[in-house]
Amino acid sequence: MSESVIDDPWEGLKRFTAARIALGRTGDSLPTAALLDFGVAHAAARDAVHRQLDEELLRGRLGALTTRTVAVGSAAPDRATYLRRPDLGRRLSTESRTRLAELAPASPPDLVLVIADGLSALAPERHAAPVLEAFLPLAGTLVVAPLVIARMARVALGDEIGELWGARFVAMLIGERPGLSSPDSLGIYLTYQPRQGRSDAERNCISNIRPEGLSYASAARKLHYLVQGALRLKATGILLKDDSATDPVPVIELDP
């Protein structure tokens, strides 16, 4: 640091966290470098919120994982409306609802996987493919529906998708609200027997999936654990606890 910058006594703790601690000070102000770094992080978070999902890039990164994808959009007509009207992001557009109804699998699937932009399109673009690459081998005998890519989506949009296809579960991989150290954090929301009107208390969340947070392999194991636990309890949300760190994954036989 510059001689004019007074070091912070917490300087030695910085190696343990990405949080902004021990920034030092110059008089009554932050050092210039710390202030500029904050501005860059804030701009990155704002850019992530306004970014449009690049479906072609996402499909390219999904690669050989699946050739069956369905693209849908919410009732929000554009990104600006989506940000102002969360309710529109929770409903399919009329066109998308009709299309999903027409493409419904002949037999109801066990699991529908939805990749959604949410509040950070960077997150699914970067992290959805490696998470699915780690999870799909664990799916075992689960019947997985064609992958759904959802634009301008909120978490609850997955309920309508899962209900249309009669799925046991919907798992939505969605961009989380950007933070000043994580503009690309991915979350997974798992809901048993999805249908419109489900509350957040009826789903489980796996959060902060990114190389600097929860690893892809750990996220995949947690999702597998929660799916198996939900099959046993026939519920997700507050009734289903994530004890995957200490509890072996229960193997549940699917109902005929």
C-alpha cells in the first residue's frame, strides 16, 4: 500500500474471505484502489442483472449432455418489464404455454430440469452445463424430460412447467441476485409435485454454485440427496432437510 494508506489490523484475515474487509484508509476515506474496485464490482453486478440470456452459447456449452431442449419465455415481454414486474416472470407466455402443452411427454416424467436466466444470465451460461454433467450420471432410473431453457424467468415459472408435463419434480437452475463479489452465482430450486401456487416454503434451494463457492460436484450430490429424500417423504421444502454432509444418500425405489 501507499505510505499515505493506514493498514487495517485485520489484514491477515483477508486470505480467508472474499468479503471486503481490511481495506485500510486514507484519512477518513477508503484508499483509491479499494474504491475503484468497489465501483467495478458494482458495475459487474448491474450488468449481470440486465444481461440477456445467450441461448446459442448455452446450448453450445451443454454439448453432448442433451440434444432435446425446449425454449420458453415468461409473460414478461422484455428485460426492463421483467425487472419491474416479478409476477410476469412467474408465468409462461401464452405462446410458450401452448408449445409446452403440445410437446408434453407421452408419459409424465419424474424430473424436469429448467435452466433459467433469473437475475443473472451469466450464472446459467457458465455453470449450468458442468452441474448437469455431474448430476445426470446420478439420476439413475429417474425419467428426465427434455431440458427446458427459460428466458426472463423467476423461480415459480418452474411450477407451471412441471405441472403442464405432470412431473414428480422440477429442478430450476437459475441465476441468483448478483452480489458485489459474485455476479454469476447459480442456484437450484427443487420442488416436489410442482403446480402453480406453490410457495417458497415448499421447495429446497442449493445456493452459491460457482468455482469460488459450492463446487459443481457438491451441488450435484446435494440435488441427488434431496431428490431421494423427497421421494421418501413425498415432499420438499421445510419438511426436507439437507443432511447430505453427514447422511448417506438414501436409495428409494420409484413407485410404479
